[in-house]
Amino acid sequence: MASTGHDVAAAAESRWAWIVGAIIAFLVAMMAYMSLHWAAMPPVRMETIDPTTLHIAGEFVETNLGSAAEPDGSVTVRVLANQYSFTPQCLVVPANTWLHFRGTAADVVHGFSVSHSNVNMMLIPGYISNFQTRFERTGEHVMPCHEFCGNGHAAMWAHVQVIPRDEFIRRAQSQPGRRLSCVQ
Amino acid sequence: MFSKDSRQLVLAHFWVAFIAFFAALLLGEWHMVIRSPLLDWIGNPELYYRSVTAHGSAMGYVFPTLVAMGFGYAIVELSLKQALVGRRWAWTGFILVMLGTVIAMVPVALGKASVLYTFYPPLIAHAAYYIGVVLVVVGSWIWVALMSVNLRAWKKAHPGEAVPLPMFANVAGAYLWAWTSVGAAVEILFLILPVALGFKSTIDAGLARVFFSWTLHAIVYFWLMPAYIAFYTLVPRAIGGRLYSDVMGRISFILFLVFSMPIGIHHLFQDPQVGAGVKFLHAVFTAMVSVPTLLTVFTITASVEIAGRLRGGTGALGWVKALPWHNPMMLAVAFSFILLGFGGAGGLINMSYQLDFAVHNTQWITGHFHLIFAGAIVIMYFAVAYDLWPHLTGRALVHGGMMKAQLWLWFVGMIILTFPWHVVGVMGMPRRMAYFDYTNPEIAPQAITVTLSAIGGLLLVISGVLFLLVLLRGHRSGIVDLPEFRFSQPVHAPGRLPAALNSYALWLALMIGLSLVNYGYPIAQLVALKQTSVPAVPIGGTP
Amino acid sequence: MNEPLFSLKNRWFTIAVAAVAAIAAIAAAIGFLWVPRAHARDAMTSLWESICSAAGAPAPYRNPGLPEDKAIYPTSVIVSSEFTGPIDNVSVGRGATLALQCSMCHGARGTASAGTNAPHLAGQPPSSTYKQLRDFKSGHRPSVVMQPLATNLSDQDMRDLAAFYSQQQRETLVGHAGIRIEVPRIVSNGSPMRNVGACATCHSPGVARVATPILDGLPAVYITDQLKAFKAGRRANDINQQMRNAAHALTDEEIDVLARYYASR
């Protein structure tokens, strides 16, 4: 009697173990699928940068921050975070275009997300973060800092404006070499 | 065989833990209210961050550590039925934890350490905060050593016998903690303290985050151990049932030991200093750590079903009605499982690399870990306290009504607190903000959910008060003659176990090996990089 | 049952190690080979490059910065928490001598007399005073008054002056002591949705942020002028636009309120 009870128990357990295995396998397969078909963080080599000289030379000088149209049709958006603001405070990006966000922090760890989108990046001083995405619709979004960066963290909110693609191209062509933002 | 000195040792641990818990609970409710639309914006945001630092440090470093330590000492005497070896060391460890807590909390209270319990370098606080945390960890390492020493003494006296399940799980938890705490210890000792003490002025923020991630996830499994030990070894006995399978229990704890630690980089999915392949590797192993929980859910549900059927329950679900719902332990395990179900589902979303983008650093994360830790785990801490209390005090623990009310309030309060919290996270509300402009149309929809959470928190405060009341009264009721303390009996006695299920060497080797595979390259790579050390930003100026 | 634990004859050992190794191998194969290979083909980078990026190996940093003539740099000063170093008395002494030339506007001991609308220098962090002197000299902070005066200062002179002034005690002006104005919300909390930071989170004395002046007691006219200059972009020596960002959305009324608040302290 005891052994059949034991066998029933063992059978129930191994049935459950198989179910658990199937759940795990499904989750992992889902992640693999998404990694193959939807790389939100493009495969670049880890990039480092000196946060103390960002304002003096290099990619993140003031005049290079903002949205830049690339020859291949995509747009590179460069954003810088410090205590307690993002530069540019208002990002303007075209809809239906591949956007490459590149960002870093000048002092402490910051991070941001863009409302109603999947944009979510950490900005670590010393490293450059990359993210790629597309906005399907035009509109306004808020872009809060979402990582504790000091006592002024709660006031650190930027904005993102998604405008029609042709309007963006027009603006870019009317100011060649300048980076675009919606800071008035 | 529960000696008076050991009982006092355990009581000391529990009381300090629960007092710290209650103080932090009050702070926590204040946080919910002050950033809700119910009150005007806080005039000095630094006070908010000071309080969050205190709340997080107490709830994360002090409270669960002391509970695990106290419960561990109790398990040594109650399950091994031998006197605790190294009692003076145990008291030393306890004093170190207390000392460390005080030393850390002084700069926090003075506003010199508002860096939050996750430290966030290059922000650097007063050195005393970090030194305090180190002392707390060192005190807990003494406990780890004592668990190992006591088990070895028992094994020498009982060669070849199966280690009782409570002790087996207890020691697994201790070894897990020892290995896991190394990450934060390295971060504090080698990266942060040299800057806080003035020997260095730069720090690699990316490397520090990788070291902290080493500790950050596995620490929750350390917190979870007392609750799971209670599931397997206290609950079935308390509700009049049997443990479905002793062997499955051992396997679950072994799986925790192997898979808890080398998965921390899922906290760094959005970070630039770690490669995507490493992140994927960690995501896969994070999926593996959900296995022991799923196995536990099965085993414990089956054990509870045994209790139900022994009480006459019939039918596929009829045994649920037959369960002893008047018993606080029954309530606790049921509530814990419900909260665990929701919290675990949320966790599966967090771990799925790409899904995490939608929720990273939003209030979803905060809601998630409050649901799973403050909800599912802490409710079992209450249950452990209630179960052990008569044996610790020698007096009856009456007020079953108050105990049940306390548990109900905690359960309902937790749901009202955390469910809206998850919703507001999906709406994009960011973390760690001391105030929000609810008049803005993008944020206005979030207002009502934050208010709901604040109401839930109020229920939790009331529950906390009741909890302390029950325990206090437990010291003043009549002395009783208690039967010997028993842990749950399995349906089939383990008999002779394979060495793999009765010892740790294989699993420790796998744990360390897996850590090397999963963390070796990222850490080595970042240590070798010199140019990523950035200037530290001291709180309140250079010391 | 009785085999040693670490031997191939022990089923627990072999199954456990094989299972963990298999999971690691499959995860690594997907994460380090399959996924990078798929992206390599799209982005036309080599497979090895993609594997390295999956592992997190750094590449030498390629600088696509703008050419010299197009870039406008706010300042040439590199700011970090230690950059002015500890203060020594010799430096303070030299600074005292140099400060004699500054006393006409900035006061004998760094507290400007009422009516000059020059900022107080007494008690300001040395990093703040030093940086502004550097920026005056280089022209990054335009000022018809300060530029000729700063031109003749050497780097050590500026450090000495900064050290000297940091050790002075600011005197609260007669008539100001005892006035208590309620803290304006813009100072304590900023205006988050306009990304106006809370002034107190950087400029309070307790924060001791590097290169950040303490605003307490500064003349209201001075504060108003500087904020309007930041807002219009006329003053642009703030690193990474931090003050221009903060001042950008301030209304004239808010500037007035916070200038009067700080002047009253």
C-alpha cells in the first residue's frame, strides 16, 4: 500500500516537474525570439567616455546634443543628463523613423523613460548608452529621470515631441549641421 | 531541548528585528502619503530621501537578517536536538548587527547618508553609513559560521543519518547568504569606502553596480529562506497534515543555493556597461530560479491537501473547505501563496529581458518587491513568530482573534497597497520621486492609484501595531507546559539519503562555478578598464 | 548511494553538472552566437565584433565630435569634486593681498556694500570663485567689468583669491537680519513639468556642490540679471547647460520672487 502511494506521489511530482520545465522553456524561447527579432539595444561595443570633459570636446558637446538626421534615413538623438536636467530639455523626433538614442551622464547615475513608449535607458557616467526605437504616432511625451540622482531628482523631467517625418526633414534641411530640439 | 540562553538569544534577535521593522513601516507609510495627492509637496525633498534610505536599510539589511539569524539558532536546537555550539559567538554576532545598525543610522538620521540602500555611487555618503552596513554583514557571517559548525558537530555524532530538513534548508540559506554578500562587501570595501574615507577620489560606477547586482537579487532569496523553511517544516504540522515530500523540499533548497546568486545582472538590463549576451545568459538562469518556487508551490499545496483530506474533505476541491481556517498558520500560508502567485508572475515579467523595458525603474518595480517581500515573505515571518513564540517565552500565545485580524489586515492592506502600485508603474510613473505634479494631464490619471496605495499602507500600519501587541502580550500571559516542539513529518521518512541530498559540496561547487561563468568576464573586463573611474560626488561636500 | 560525491559514477553529480552546463551552453550559444550572428548580418558588422559586443568588451572610442570651428564650448574648466584641492593658509594669505584690489566692489572681506549690486564672495566655495575667474579671463563669461580685471591674474592667483574668500564670513546686511520670507516653491521644489530644478537642491550651503555658488544674501538685482542672462543664453558658461536649462522656463515674476527670497537671507 505504501509503495503504490509513494508511486502515485512520485508520478504527480514528475508530472508537475515536466509542466514547470515546459513553462521555463517557453519563457526562454520567447526571450530568444524577441532578442532575434527586436533588438532594442543595438549591438555596439561597450563605449566609454570621460564625463569631466564632455563639455570641452567630443560627441556630447552642447552644440552636438539633440536630433541629427543620418544619411541612411535614421535619426540619432544625443542626450546628456546631469544634476538636475536633461540637455536638450525638449527632444524633437520624427515619427515612423528609426531613432538611435545615445546618452551619457556628466556626474552621477541617471536614467530616463519616455511615457507611452518602450524607451528606457540608464545613463552611467563613464559609459555611453544606446537604444533604438520607432514612434508610430505623433504626439507629446514626458521623459522623467527615473533613477535616484540626488535631492533634486523629482524636478528632473524633460519632454519629447514626435512630429511628422517630413516636417522633421524640412527643419533639418533649413538648418544644416545644427542639431534639432524643441527648446523654445 | 531549547535552553534558556538560546531562547533569549532568539528573542533578542526577533525583538530588535520587529522593532526595526515597525519603525521602518511607519516611515514607509509616510512616504506613501507624502508623495500622494493627499498632501502638499514636501518642502525639503532631502528629508524624503533620508527617510527612504532609513526605510530601505532597515527593511533590507537589518530586519530580515535578524529574523533569519534568530530562526536559524532556534532551528539548531529544535531540529538537531543538541545544545547550540558557540553561544558566545552568537551573542557577539548579534551585538555586531546592533552596533552596525546604530553606526549606520546616525549619519542617515543627520542627513549625511541619503544615498538610498542601493548606495548609488558616484554619490558618496558619510563613511560611517557604509561601515555600519559592513558590521551588520560581519555579524551575520558569524551566524553563517555557527550554522556550519553546529551541523558538522551533529553529523559527527550521527554519521550517515539524514540531516533534518529544517537544518538542511537553514544551512543552505546560510551558505547562500555568505556567497551572496560578497558582492556588496567588495563594492563597499574596495570601491566605496576608499572614497568615503578620503583615500581615493574616483570610482567606477558601472563596476560598482555590477558588484551590487551580485548581492541584490540573491539577497531576496536569503530573505525568503525563513518563509520557505516555514512552508515545509512548520505549516504542515501546524495545520494537522504531513509534508508531501521531504526529498522535493531538499531539491528545492538546493536549487535555490545553485541558482539564486548568478542571475543578478537582470537588474542591469538597461545598463551600458554589460554586454547583451551576458544579459541574456542571466535572463535564462533567472528563469531557472523560478523552478524551486514552482516546485514548492506544488509540494506545499499537496501537503495542505493532505491536511484537508485528513479532516474529512472530499472531492477535487472540497478539501479546501475542510481546512482549519480558524488557525492563523492556515491563513498565513494561504495569504502568502496568493501574494506569491501575483508577485511571482510580476517577477517573470521583470526577468524577460525585453518586457523589462516597459517597467524598469517605474513604480511597477517598487510594487513588485513590496508585494513579494513585504507581502508573501513577511507574512510568513509573522507566522514563524507566532509559531515559535510560546516555546520562546514559555507562555501561552492567546488572542487568536487578534492574530487572525492582524494577518487579514496585512493581506488586504498589501493588496490595496501593491496592486494600484503595479498599475501606476505600467502607466510610467518613475521611481524615487519625492513629489509629483498631479495637475499635469500626463500624470493626473496616476493620482487615484497613489492614494489607494496610501490607504493600503494605513492598513499595514494597523496590522503592524497588532502584531507587536500580540507578541508583547505573549510575554505576559500564563506559563504553560508545552509539548516538545515538532517540525512537520513527511509522508515518507527520508531514510538513507544520497550524499548529494545530505551535503552541500557539490552544490556549492556548482554555485561558485556558475558565478564565475556568469560574472567572471563582466567583472574582469570592468576592473581592467581604468578610464571608467569617474569623480565621486560626495553628499554634503568633500569630507 | 555510497559513491563519493564528486565522481562520474554518482548519478546526482553527473546529472546536476550536465544539466547546469547544458543550460549555460545553450544560453551562451543563443546569447553570444545566434543572436549576434543575426544582428551582424543586418548591420553588416563582423561576427567577431558582434560576439565582443554581446560580451561587453569595449572598443576604442571613436569620436564623431564636431570640427573645431563649429563647436561652441561653454568653458575650458574641467570640474570635478576635488579640482581645487584642500585650502592651505599660505594660499589664503596670498589671496588676502590680491583681494585688496577687489575690495572696491566686493567689500574688504568679501561682503559687497549695499548698492553696488556686486555679488558677495565671502564664504563662497573656492571651486565656484575659481571657475568664474577662469571664465572671466577666457571670455567664456562675458563681462566688461570683470574681464580686464581677471586678465592679469595667473592661475595660482585665482586659486589664492578663491581660497581667501572662502574663509571669510559673510556679513548679513543691516536691515536684513531677522526678516523671514516663506520659501518660494520654485526654490524648494522647482517646477518639475517645466524641468525647472529646485534651486535649493544645488545652491543650499549644506549641499556643498562643486563649483556651485551659495545664493544666500546675493543682491536681488544681481540674481535677476544673471538668471535673465542664462535664460536668454547671453551667459553660457554653465557646464552642460545646467543653469540655462533651469532658468529657461522661469517667468519674470518667478525670477523676481526667488531673487528677493535669496537677497533676504
